[in-house]
Amino acid sequence: MTDGLRPGEPEYDADGRSNRNTNRGMRSGSNPASIDIDSGSNASLSTSASSSSPPDPAAAFARQAQTEYGDAIDRLIAFGDAVQNNRPIHASIELLVGVADDVLNDEIERQLESLGESIGIEHGTVLSVYVIPAKQFESQPNHPLIQQALAEGQTYV
């Protein structure tokens, strides 16, 4: 493997910085991250998540969802490969979100799904968000998705 550009990539990004060092860092590390070049020849990786955000994507989603929607979220359970510490290359987190029936609508569902997508991108993990009426946890406890979430998942709300 050689350092430098991959075929078809521009030599400079939109900010005029060389892509050569960025590409070298991206290939050498498994986490897409920003590259900090020090005065020597070594490059160091730093993750894109800020130090104030939780390193766990499910916890980050739960915190942000509770901040934005508060009491409207009755249940929030994270489950899937990444939650079970079984992190294959393409690990994912599934989030089952029970929203109070009187506030649940298509717009809130889209916003929660968008939040999951944003946090997933930030943390490099696929987040799949399933929004259901909160009463469905009690009215359909044998639903396969609810059973899987309750059996395997971590409850945040």
C-alpha cells in the first residue's frame, strides 16, 4: 500500500488543504477521524466527537432525544450488535423509542430518525430508530421487535 492519493481523488480539498496526509491517516486508522499533523513526520488521529459527548452512540442519542423531547419519550431501548459488545465491522444499534400517544406524529418520528442518522454519522455507527406509540409496549408485549428490544437491550428511559 502506498501513501498519497487514491485514483480519481483531487489533490486538494475544498479548503485548499492537501488530501495526501488525510488519506494516509484514513487508511492507517480504522476510525474516520480528523488528522492533526505535528511538527515531526508523525500524524495523530483525533475523533470527531467532542469530549463532552458520550462515547456511546446510544447514550448520545438518548441524551439528545431527552433534551429535545423530554417527557414525550416514555421508553427508549437500545439493542443490536454494538449494544451487546458484539461489534463486527458493520455493527449497528437499533433504538426502539416509545413516544407518548398524544404527541406522536409523523414530524416527531422524522425528527427522531434524523437525530439517529446524525449521531450515527458522528460516531461512525449505523443507528436505526423505530418510533412507536408508548402504549404499544403494553398492548403488544409479544411483538417480535418489542420482545427483542426488552430481551437484549439497554434501557435509557
